[in-house]
Amino acid sequence: QGYNINAIHFEVYNKYGERVFESTDQNIGWDGYFRNKEENPGVFTWVLDYNLDDGSTGRLSGNTTLIR
């Protein structure tokens, strides 16, 4: 979450490149589930596209590790 953010598009991918989560609401995050089943622990890639109030845009990406 952040200030001055007008819109987001957030996606999480598994190691096979399959999208396991997608949201355009910065108040909704990934809960570790895909198709109503817990994902196995592992490394997932995320991509965040954002638009700021001043009209600028950007993209951030990285990895996160799911631990159960």
C-alpha cells in the first residue's frame, strides 16, 4: 500500500509461469491460495504496475517465498 497511488495491477506467478493471483485493489493481497487450495511452499514471482496521482506510471517486480 502507498500514498498517491491512483491504480494498481498486481500479479503473482508460480515457478511454472502460471498466474496464481491477480488484483487491482491495493487492499487485497495474496493469501497463498490458488483455485481454493493452499499453494505448496516455494518461491513466487510478483509484478506490480502502478499509476500515481501525478500521472506517472511504473513497474516493480520481485520474488517472495511462501512458507507454511
